[in-house]
Amino acid sequence: MPALLRFARLFLGCTVALSLLSPPAAQAAPASFKLAGQQFLLNEQPFQLLGCELHPSRIPSAYWEHRLRMVKAMGCNTVPIYVFWNQHEPIEGQFDFKSEGRDLKRFIRLAQAQGLWVLLRPGPYVCGEWDLGGLPPYLLSTPDIRLRGMDPRYLKAVRRYVRALAREVAPLQIQRGGPLLMLQIENEYGSYANDRRYPAWLAQQWREAGIQIPFYTADGPTPAMLESGTLPGVAVGLDSGSEEAHWALARRINPGVPVFSSETYPGWLSHWGEPWAKPDSKALLEEVEFLLKTGKSFSFYVAHGGTNFGFTAGANSGGKGYEPDVTSYDYDAPIDEQGRPTAKFQALRELLSRYRAPGLPPLPDLPPPIPAMSLPEFSLKPIASIWQLLPKPLASPSPQSFEALRHYQGLMLYRSQLRGPKSGKLVLTELHDYATVFLDGRYIGSIDRRLGQNSIELPASDAALPQLDILVEAMGRINFGQHLIDRKGITERATLGGVTLMDWQQFPLPLQESWVRRLPKLAPQEARPDARPGQFFAASFELQTVADTFIDMSRFKKGLVWVNGHNLGRFWAIGPQQRLYCPASWLRPGRNEIVVLDLLQTEAASVSGHSSQEGD
């Protein structure tokens, strides 16, 4: 190695070490973090940012500290976090920063206690394979709204969100003694639009709300994306910065500010009906070694993915048109869904340790693993059907989207009496996303947007006015690309034999956790059972002690699972996922309750618990 290069590496290592000798947990006084030319300066010393991204909303809060200890042990010094706006303001004007998975202040303080810095990625749009990219679906109740731009109705909602979130996090900025180093403005805006007024307006809103830390953007490393997404004086994040040419491009387009790889990908996402995504680790390790050798700042997206509990999973709109994301957000990340280190973790830990700056202590030991358990197979029994629990209908001439009726998740039943044509080709224009179709109470079949389907043949009926029922499931709103406005339900019209069907009743079924907890009492115990698809099944099971487990749903077809009222997410026999993660914190010693809604299966079946996602 040339002497000059040895000196440069030694100087870089020493300055990085100086910047880290006083971790955030140890600070008793405010510190500083600055953008200085092409460098980040922490307490006036050059700082190499080594990020391990986590998402608090995807991790049971009982395990936040464990996951933070895991990323510290992997060799990272910073934790970027997405903030999902729709988790904190699901109902317009009503904010929640306290309930499960939402207490951001607690997560950030836990990171600080572990000696980790934090980058805030609050959107308002974040993508993240999350429903609507984190934007609240109530925005779509405005018929002609435009998102991620200067539509005044959108901006009014964003301003309210920015002010509410800033009240929570402003006291945690580095200059006030907290661990927050930077805040990201929007997310990959250059992949969506080119109105630079919008990200500049966002930056102004954060400043007016009391955010003083530096800003950064994050965009793909192409001229068009960086020209549209970057801002003068704002650090440039690259998604990803995997070669020197990416960094040179960023510096040319937005000179005079630091550049870093804001999303270095150790894994990838998975969709329903596809194999698990498992990228090559060899290419990853080569990329990370390039970043470390050249002293570049970077962040793994993601170090640990977690789980898309409930209805939070989003969807993509790639070459297949509609690609819903699975419930697991394991992401083939270095730390798996249950928090265990993988072979990829060990390889990255060794690599990060090898390039660790002189003067820093060795990497800490891994925390003890979270216990996991298997459960013996047990049978469920039917307790009710959707058809016995329908709410009061909402009438309209044409079928309305979920959002038009201010209904944002779960299911919607559409019902109409057939006059004129009573059989033939039923076409659901812009069905979003999955429908089961019934005629006079008889199941006819399904229509799957994922497969490009929009029609089904209705047979003849003996009834004078046949009853058509269409039960539509929202599978997750598109979270990336130009089809972001993704309203759910029958979003255009229904036709039969070319004739538009009118006069509809709609039955919203949001399937809230509070409603499911009351389901055994709501179920009509003495009523004649309705055997159509759309059945609820339930069972209780006893535990002496609790631990994490994965509920195997391979004997069921398609639906949702609740354990003790907690929505574990969606299952679907098409895979790749057959087991749903259930954390120990949602179980209890003694009696536990499981409820399954299956949209296709009418016969009861059994489930079991396993200690891992793919085989014990």
C-alpha cells in the first residue's frame, strides 16, 4: 500500500474514532452534527455513518431494545427509521404516538441508550413496501386529490402531520442532547415527479416546526432522479451508491454537500405467488467492502425487516401490474424476522469489524437470542360467517370505492339485484384487489387483480331477481411508482353482458382488532350456519410459558389470523409464506385464543406452531 494511502486511511480511522468515543448515550450536553463540504462532521470531527435501518412499526415494541443491540453488535453506529404517517394519523386529525409500535420517542431514546445515532425518514411518503407508501388512505376520500405535490388539500394534511411529528421528535435533536442527526426530505421523489417546489416546501415546513438538524434526500443514482429529487445545500442519499460513478454523479448534480449510500441492499422484498427473494451475498459483501475501503458512509436497507402486521403490507405495480407484498418483511436481511443472526449477519459483522477504526473498542457481544417454541397441532371449529355479521348497508346508484365510503381496510360486500341480463360475462372494471363472487348465495368463483383478471361467467338463475354478492378484499395499496392512487373495491363499475349494473348496497367490514376480540359474543350461536366461503374459525390453546412462534396456516387457503385479538396479517396458500410470526408479547400463560377468517375454505382445519419461518 503506498505510504500516502496508508496515512490517509490512518487519518480517516483516527478522526472517525474521535467522533465515536463519546456515544450519544453518554452525552450530558448538546452536541453538533454538520454538513461541511463533502464531509459529515460530528462534534467538529469527520464522521463515517454506518447505518442499520429498522422500522419500529414492524417490530413488537417488547423487542425494540433487542433489535437495537443486534445492530450495534453487527457494527453499525446509526439507525435510520421510517415513520409511517398512516400509523400515526389513521383517522384525519387524530394522532397516535403512544400505542403498540407507535411510541417513537421511546424507540429513539432506546437507540440513544445503546450508543446509537438516529436518522429520521418521515416522508410524508416513504414507500417501504407499506400500504400507500405510508400516506394515510383518508386522503383518497377526496376524489380528485393529487399526492406528493402542491395540491393545497394534500399540503394542508402534510402540514398538520409535520407539526404533530415535530412536537414529538424536536426535543431529541442532537443540539438538544438527543441522538437525531439528520431528517430525510420526502423519499425517492425523483422516481415519481419533478416539481422541486414540493421538497423545498417540505424543508421549509420542518424548519418552521422546529427541526434544526441537517436534511438529506434519497434517490436512485441516475441523472433524472437526482436532478428532480435533490435540493441545494441538502446531503444526497443514493439508493444505492454501489460504485464510484454513482458518487461522482451525485457530486456533479448537487455539489458541495456530503453523499452517502442511504440504501445499501442486503436483501429484497417478496410478493405473493413468487419465490422468496434471496439475493446473492457475494455481491453484497464485495459492495460493502468497496464502501468500507473508500471510507464512504452508507446504511443497510434493511438490517432487520420485521413483519407487516395487520393490513400494513403494500404492493408494487411492476411488470405484472399488481404485486401485493407478503406479510413477512424478513427481506432476507442479516437479522431475520424473529431477530436471529443469519450467516449474512456474521459475514457483515466480520467485515465491519475488520475495517473498524483504530481506537474504538471491539464490537459488543450479541444479546441472548429471543426464545422460540413449537406448538402441537390443534383443530379449529367454525364459529360464524361474514354473512351472519353484516353491518347496516350503505346504498348508492353505482358501486363505491372503500375510500369514497370512508372505509379503509379489510373487506367490502357489494350487493345488487339483477334486472335485465341475469347471466353471462360479469366484468368488474378496475377491481382492487381480490373478489369472491356469489349468485343467490352460491359461490361462483374468484377474480384476482394480481393475475390481470377482471371478469367471471355468471350461470343462469331460477330466481326472478337474482341476488349478486361480490365480496372484495383490499390486499394492500400500491406503494411505489405512478399508480400510487390505488383506491380499493370496485373502483369503476360492474357490467353484465355489457349492461351497467346499478342500485347497489355496500357493507363495509373493516375487521378491527377490537371487533374480532368480541367475535365469539357477536357470533349468532343459535342461528342456522351459513356454509358459504367467508367463514370464521376459532380455537383456544393452553400455554405453560410463552415464547415466539410461527403459526402454520398451510391447511387453510386465504385470509387473516388473529391471536388474542392481535392481527398477525394475511395468509395465502399460493405462498411463498405459509407461517405467520406471532411474538411472545402477544401470548400469555394459560388460555389463548386464535381466530381465522378464510375467504375460500368452508371446512375447519388445524394449525400448529413452529420455531422458525421455514422449517424447524
